Amino acid sequence: MRITPETIAEAFRFNNPADEFTLSLRSQHIASIENLDTTNDIFEAIDLTDNDLRILDGIPQRLLKLKSLIVARNRIQMIDAKSMQSLPNLTHLSLINNNLKTLDSLKPLAELSNLENLYILDNPIIEVNDYRLWCIATFPNLKILDFGKIKDKEREDAKKLLEKKAVYDRLGKQVVSIKMYQSKEERNSAETVKHLTLKERAELKKQIQKAQTLEETERIANILQRGYY
């Protein structure tokens, strides 16, 4: 499915827990980002969760108001640097549950000079040793990575990693294929995973309604989508 001006005009819009005016384009089988120029840059957040995107691109102009972009549960393998240049004020990016195979595929995010919160859980790349340190070294303005606040010790270790250029480069180029990748749900046995009960699901849905931040909303939504803690 294509994003048409009509799709955007008819899409659900609301204020998210961070009080950002949000355009929701969730679960519409969207294969490419198009026509966002017809939004007239009025949205502070755009949600493209659960679609069929393979490349994060197609952002045609500078969207100065956009602070949050959620593209979880797609098939993204590549990110277009030019499109990232069109998002100078983006602070929050969720790429949870996509098909990013190398840490180097994240490098176009360096164009997001104000990026503070990045979520890449359930991508093959989190299987790379020291992926957190690599990301902290590459994106020094990050404050939160995968729901974890970046600690001073991690920043120190990330600087040391950056000084070891050969190691840093090797981590960036390491390929984790889709076939090699197993989700946490697949890696853990039934004995070690606490699956959600109907009561726990209902409680989490209540929590998501009361969430005060995007981080909390994303964390709870991710648990609900996985079906286990």
C-alpha cells in the first residue's frame, strides 16, 4: 500500500503521552514512505509501526516539527542519510523489530544531530558483542538506548572503543544474517520465559493508557507485542 494524501488526511491523529501531536499510520501494509510533504509539517510524531517498510527513506523535505518517529515491526534493512537530514529536530527514534544486519547500517542516523533516544531491540544487530558501546561511540548525544539510560562508565568505555579503530570498524561491519538471528523468545525456553497471563495483559494495557512518556509507552507496547516479560 502507498501513503497517499488521502491516507494522511483520513489517518487517526492524537496527542501522545509526551503531548506530541501524532499521525498514526500503523498496520496499513505500507511498503514505502511517500507524500509526507502533504502533512504541512504539523505533526510532532509519526507512527509507522507494523508495516512493510524495507528502507527508511522517502522523507522529501525538512520536517522541522517532527520530534518522534516510530517505525517498529517493519522489515527495515537500510536507512537513507539524505532522509535523516530532513529531520533536524528528531529526538526519539524506534526501530524495534526490524531486519538491520550490521551496526554500520545505523550510521546514517549520525545526521540526526538531536537524537537522544534510540530503540533497536529485536534486530539482528543486537547480537553483536558491545553493540551498546558501538552505538554510544557513534552517536554521542544519545541519552537512552534500548530503554536503558546511558551511564558515565559506558561513555568512557565507548571512547576507548572508538580509539581502537580496527575493533570499532570490525564491529560495525559484522553481519548477523536473518537466518542466524533468533529472537529472545526463540532463544529462551518455556521454563525461563514468563509468558503474560490475560490478567497481566489487561494490567499492561491500563499502564499504557497512564504512561507519561514515550519511553514507557514503547517499553510496555514491546512487552505486549512479544507476549512475555
